[in-house]
Amino acid sequence: MAITLESVEFLVGSPMSGLPLVRDATSRRVSSWDRTGGNDDRLHIRPGEQAILLETERPGCIRHIWVTIACDEPDFLRKIVLQAWWDGEASPSVHVPIGDFFGIGHGQTRNFVSLPLQMSPEDGKGFNCWFPMPFARSARITATSECAEHEVLFYYYIDYEEVDGVPSDIAYFHAQWRRQNPTDGIPESGLTNEEYEFGGHNKTGDGNYVLLEATGRGHYVGCNLNIHNLRATDQWNWYGEGDDMIFVDDEPFPPSLHGTGTEDYFNTAWCPTQGYSAPYHGITMPGGPNWSGKISLYRFHIEDPVRFRRSIRATIEHGHANHRSDDVSSTAYWYQQEPHAPFDLLPVADRLPRADG
């Protein structure tokens, strides 16, 4: 399907070269402002309660989301779930724990800057999203608290545009969270550290950690990947060496998009130990000494989206040849034309991060 001039004109507006273009749209905002005129500018979400953040029956496009949250319950960023439905669909296109949605896992925050997602001071508690999210007829966005005891104080803005219509070839925004805890590695017994970290062969891609599996037509635009290093050793304990393998339209192994290692896919090098953030890639949590503890990385395919016509299966090895058994979770972001294959979210007990150590 060809991209029409109408589609291009609809999406122009970022980067700044599009700012002089006058478009026929009405700017709108929903937020948690205090309707009494006071200063309680937040939602009070009780345990088990779902709050509607946006509900509109007009075509449009979400341009920006800002959120900050306070809660006295541990791990609340994994217990609050963000969902979004476009055009009255039965299955949500976004179904992600809210902290992970905004770019970092483990129920933690850090100051970082990327083009589509940011966590801002103080201590990364100001969440921002600039992924455009168009819809042709309607949009519904909710936040659900699965906290056990404590109230969630939820502050937010959603800035969007209303338009007369949306081009028929526009794809819809999707986000999915996954976890494998732990990944299915191999026993270390009888192996040297070098054999465990660097030995063996993977000639099928079977057993790779799956970042995204979707059917339909669209493009994958990136992910965040979170690893809790579960291997206790004084030897070299690098969590990486996992090649990325992205299978498009049911292609066999080897896929046409086959990478060379974890740090390479995330656009870094040489087993990095430093935090870093850039528009399209970064390391928000580099781990402790000898790559111990919790790691979080992101990679956005903004300039290089991965196109698929029928299906996509984006994967990455957990350690070379899938040797490692770590706690791995991820959020994948993509656009596709509807309908999408439904996807579930693990129960809250299975989403909670492990204790540090």
C-alpha cells in the first residue's frame, strides 16, 4: 500500500521542520486538574480501581503524555497498568505496567532522555511519552491499580489533536510487556567460564527471548530490555553476547535481520558498564560491579523501523547461544494496521521485580 500525500501531511509536525505547516486540527488536553479549583490536581485511585484518563469519540492523534505518581506501596510501578484501545477494539493495543511503558523496568526510575520517551527530574519521576498515537473514530486510555493496600496519587496530562478524519493507511500504536523469569539457560557444571559465556552454537533461533510477536502489517519501532543478573560468581559475569534475530513474514533461520550481540543491538560496545542516554539508544541502569544486579537498556528504531507485511518475531539470545538463566523482561513498541493479535499481561504477582542482590 503506497503512502499518500494525505498521510504525510497528517504526520508532519516533528521534527521541527514541520512546525511552519498550518494544519486543520483542534488542540485538546485532558488532565488531572482539581475540578473544585483547589490544588488537589491528581486522581486518587484505590486498590483494584480503574481510572479513565481519556475517552473521546472523535478522530485524532495523541501527541504527548505526561505522568507522575506517588504511592506508599513497594513496586507500584509494576502494579499500575496502562491500557489503550483505538476505535472501539475489544482487545487493548497497549497493555503494560506503567513504569515499563515509560522506558525502564524493575519498578525503578532514573533520569534519562530519548526521543520518544523520557524520565525527568526529580529522580526520573516525571514520565513523558511523545509517540504519536492516531485513531480514526475513538480512543480510550485507562490506568488500573493492582496495589494491595495503598492509594495511588496519579497526576497526568494527555495532549492530543482532534481532526475531521484520519488517513485510511495510518497504523495504530501498540505496546506489549513480556517477562521470562528466569530464562531457560544451560547448567554450568563441567564448563569453564569461557565455555559458558562464549561457547556453543545457535543455528535455529529456538529458545531466544521473544521481544515481540505480532501478525498483520506494520513496523517495529523499538523496545526496552531489563535484565536481573542471577548468576553469583567472581568470574567474568557479562550478561550479554546475545544476538538479536528479527524474523519478518515467517522467514526461516537465518533471519534477514541477524545481529552480533546484546550491546551491539543497543548501539553500545565492549561490555559497557556506564549509564548513557541518547535519542535512539541508551543504558539507563548499567548494573553493579561485574555486571551484577539490575540492568536496563533501550533501542528505538525511529530512523530504521523494521517493516513487516504479515508477521514479525523480534527475538534476542539470553547470553550467547541462550546459555544464561537471568530474569529478563521487556516492553516492545510497534505500529500496525488493525486488527492485531490479542496479547495478555502476566498477573501482578508474576510482574513484581526481584529484590536487589
